[in-house]
Amino acid sequence: MDAETESSDPGRRIRAARTARSISLRSLASTIGVSPATLSQIENGHTGLSVRRLEAIAGALGVSAGILLDGRDDAASASSPRRPREAGTHWRTYSPLDFDPILLGALDEFLDVGYHGTSMRKISARCGVSVPGIYGHYASKQDLLMTVLSETMSELEWRADAAVAEGHDPVGKFCLIVENLALFHTHRRQLGFLGTSEVRALEPANDEAIAARRNRQQVTLDGFVFDAVRAGDFHVRDPGDAARAVVTMCTSLPNWWQPDGRLHPEDIAADYVGFALRLMGHRAAEIKMTASHEDSAPRRR
């Protein structure tokens, strides 16, 4: 049996981290497999907290267990750093990838031959920066991969936050976060592909950090699904499995979508929102896209 933590402070930090991420108590409880009453007791320090359960909560919230346990950092502000958002940029608007030449060269190498198939010398040849010059900015090949994946998550995160902010109810927020996932994994197809193909090359600590940020995206979508089920808007036998299927459907887009193909990213996003709603058993799965979406780039014919 797992040893229990002695302090009641983890409960306070769990509540702070949860509310900072706009995750309801019911949604987090469902994600970690406990009742809302049990989670409430944990947050208020009225029941013991096992190490295993602490780790499950930390994973669902996208923070380290250490932060929740000993308060090395304020849990309410313990979110991963966001890439600065360009002033005036809407979450549906995509400009060319803003990476420095070294990162662009590394990205191309990783995509062409894989992380283990390339070297700093090959990346140097690709980007036109000397090997010593690369080391002046990045400590290692692992640092390059981690930087690319961290930048990927930062962009996805600010776009997701902005998208969800436009929603007014669980179904609306669900539609917006699905739309964002589909747009991101088409407009940023290369980053999305790298995120699935080379994440296994990350060292353990880096892998844990990226996994936590991905989990946070899943937990956010899960919350909207469970809230919509409780409101009677979604009718699905297993909301958790259905939510994971929706995310997987979107993150697999880089495996088949091509920028010169028949469908524009906005076509894909509209279709995928409809697919996701039907998967959730929504009664009115055919929705109208918002006016701002209709004003975006024209569809290909």
C-alpha cells in the first residue's frame, strides 16, 4: 500500500492548479477515477493522499508531482511557458513557421532521416551554421529536438486557450478546441508529425515534460465532454474513450493530409467538428461555423 503524504498542503495546491486551468472538480475526479466527493476531501485535506493518486492528479493537471507535494513552485502559476503570441494574431490565422535557421534545419533533418539518423554536422550543413555556432545556441541534438517539441506545444497551447475563450457552453468549447486541433495539425503538419514520430527519442525527463503538456490538452477536452454529458447534450456510452478518440483523430491528420490536396485546412476542421459531434451522440451534429471562420481563407474547389 502506498505511503500517504503527511501534509494537507497538497490538497490546497491541487485545487489551485485545477482552478487555474479551468478544470471542474467533477472533470478531474472522473479523469483520475474517483468520486467528486473524494476529490473534494483531498483538496480540503480531509483524507489521506497516496503517492500513486498524487501522481495521477499531477499527470492530469500537467504539473510535476513534486510541485503539488512540497510547494517548490506556486501551483496556480505552474504552467509551461507559452511562446509569445504575435500582436493581433487570431488563433485561426497561421503565418509561416517562425523558427531560427538552426531549428528549421534540425526540423528538416529530423523529418527526413529521423532523430537517430542525423547528426550535428548534418544539421550544420542543412542550416548553413557551423557546428560550433550551433553549440553556441543549443547544447546538444537532444536540446534541438526538445526545443522544437516545446515550441510546438507552446503554440498549440496559446491557440487552444484563445479558441476556448470564445465558447459559451461545454458544447461550444468542445467544438472550438476540436477545430483548433484540426487546424493546427494541418497548418503545422510537420510539427505534428514530428511530435508523434520522434517523441520516443526524448530523454526521460524531457519525455515527461512533453507528455504532461499533452495530457493537459486531453484533460481540457475531457472536461468539456463530461460537462456536456451531464447537461444532456452529449449521449455517449464511454465519454472518456470517445474524447481520446477525438484527439487521436485530430493528431493523426499529419499522417495523411497534404497541403496540395483536395481539402483546405478549414474544410478539414469543419468536417472534423462534425465527426466529433456525431461521435459524441450530439442531437444536432450539423453545426454552422462561426462568422469569423466563414471569413477565413476560401475553400478549394
